[in-house]
Amino acid sequence: MSQRISLKELEGNLFRSAFQDGLLDIFLGSVILMFAIAPLLSPYLGDFWSSAVFLPFWAILYFILWLIRKYIVKPRIGNVEYGSWRMARMMRFSVVMLFACSTALILGFLSAYRFDAVPGWIHTARFSLLVLIGFSVAAYFLNLSRLYQYGILIALAPLAGELLYEYLNIPHHGYPVTFGFVSALIMIIGLVLLVRLIRTHTLNDYAPFFGEAVE
């Protein structure tokens, strides 16, 4: 029994270490950056294109981060092939997130269709609730506790923006300020994690678990 517990703990530690390179944080921060910049572009590009214009940027960034993981991160920490229990858990996570994203997309279309007919605070509350649920689910399945904090920060950003707009007359409902701050914070954390990993792991440090499966 003690051996089974120790193997499960080892597997959990290895899985959590896979997210300590900061690449997920950098990409996530870049996605959140859209909410800060899109309101500034909306008067010129419209609501749709002010968001859609970020898709090529995300694709390029994803490719760059993939190259960093392949040629910089993996040669330092190695690669682990996880067992059936973890793969099944990740499959459940994918199904749950697909359902959550589909629900958010449907609600987004409904909000756009009758945007003026619904009080603004409902849109804000709906967004914050979906963010909290999505990030909480991801944090649980990925065993990544900082996603809970990210979810709270992102969920509070619209509320803080409305306060800035109401009391300090910050334009665009304060979103460029609040979402910009959250985006910068998440990306800085990601960069710190990446730099720390590169500095603390040499190219000869990895290999013990390279290519091994952990049940």
C-alpha cells in the first residue's frame, strides 16, 4: 500500500512539474491581453475584428512556445509518458472543458444578439462566473493551484474596471487598465518560471524519467 501511495505521489509531482516552465502562463497572459487591447481597436475595426485580429498572433506565439518547449525545456527536464490513470483523467478534463467552452460560446452569441436588452451587470456576472468555473476545473484536473488565483484575478477584472469607469472616468470601462494589469502579471510570472528553469537545469540534469511511463 505504501508503494502505491508513493508512486501516485511521484506521478503527481512529475505532472505538476510539467507546468513549471511558465509557457502555459505566458500563453494565457497573451489571451487575456485581448480584453485589454480589443476595446481600443473596436472603434476602428468593429467588435468582431477587434478580437479576431488576435488569432494570427496567438498562432504565432503558440508555435514559438512549442519550439521553446521542444528545444529548450525538454532537453533540460526530460519527457514523461504518463500511465492510464492520468490519461483517463485528462480525457475527462477535455470533455468538461469542451462542454464549458461550448456553453460560454452559446451564451456569448446570445449576449451579442440581445446585448442591449440585458443589464450590463448580468454580462459581467456571467463572464466572471464562467471564468471562475473554468479556471477552477482546470486547476483541479491539472493539479495547478495558481490557476485558482488567476481565475479570481480575471473574474474581478471587469468589476474593477467598472469601478474605475464609474469613479475615475477611465475609458472603455477600465478594461485596458484592469485586464492589462492581469495579463502583464500572468506573463511576468510565466517569464520568471521559464528563466528560473533555464538557470537551474542544465542540459545534463534531466534523463532519469525520460521516456518512462508512470502508472
